[in-house]
Amino acid sequence: MLSDRVGEKREPAASDATNRQPIRRHHVLGGLALVLATGFIGALLGFLLPSLLGTDTAVLAGITFVLSPVAVALYGAIAVATFLLTLLFVLRVVSQFDDA
């Protein structure tokens, strides 16, 4: 009966067994802290570079952009976040392969 099954915990099937561990909270917080630190350093560089270089524009990969704290902070944070997410994806995919 359905009423007998309410509250039962389901035992994992053999096909559910994987070696993958869940992403833990401290890993997520560490990655977020790294992205925020990169954004802060980017904002600091965006503030200092125009006065050090004597110009307020820069060219990166053929794209000209204004050296402002917001632009450099966003660039750094997005670049680091993209790298970390790509690394996480690759490690999760590679970990599914068995060495045996």
C-alpha cells in the first residue's frame, strides 16, 4: 500500500552507486571568495593603471575598452569564474571514468 511507503527511505540501487562526492559548501565558498578577491584586485588595478600608463583605454585581444575599476573588476571576476567552472566540469567528467 502507498500509505505503508510514506516516510520510507529509499535504498540506493546498484546503478545509483557512483564514486562522485557532492560539492561541499566550503568548496563553493572558497571559489566565491577567490572570484571576489579577483574582482577586488581588478578594481584596484582599474583604479591605478590609468595613472600609471597615462591612458584610459587598453586593447585586449583586439577589443578596445576603458580602464575603469568596474570594467577591470568584471573582466577579472568573469575570467576566474569561467576558469573555475570549466575546471570543475572537466574534473567531474574525468572522475566518472574507472581506472580499472
